[in-house]
Amino acid sequence: MPLVLVSSRRFVDHVTPVGHPERPERAEVLSAVAATFRQQGGEVVEPRLATDQDLLRVHTREHVDAIVATRGKATMSTRTRSPRRIQTRLPASPPGLC
């Protein structure tokens, strides 16, 4: 099976407190990796939004319901402050990565 890399510039918009491992600098590095991979002939695709079925592969129904209830809101947690947090966290993983 060929490797397909899932990447998006949106990941840079995910703003977290100082010192948090999920930070824009990390996303910038991964964007550079994706660009190099693409230049070398690799396939890089944008993530798609996860369906409830995708989420149920790795989460309980109660957890999925809690996520769905927050759609359209600015944040799920006080630990992160991304204006598009819900959309950033919901892209589905490719089959086999969950």
C-alpha cells in the first residue's frame, strides 16, 4: 500500500498555551516535511472532516455526542485557544491509523 501523507495549513492555526506540545512551530515543521514529500513525488492530501462513524471507530458514543454538541463553538477546552479548534480536531485519520 503506498504512503499517503495527510497535511493541512490549518494545523498552524491551532493555538495553544506556551510550552504545550501542539504548537504552530511544530505544524510549520510538518508542513515543510509535507512539501518535501510532495516534491519527491509523494501524495499529500488535505484531511476531510470526520463523520460520526469515523469517530465511533475510536471513541464511545457518549464521547462522540459530547464532541457533536460543541460543533460551531470556538473551543472545547481552556487548554487550547484555536478559533477553529473543533474543525481542526475533527479531520478523520486515514483507514488503519486509528
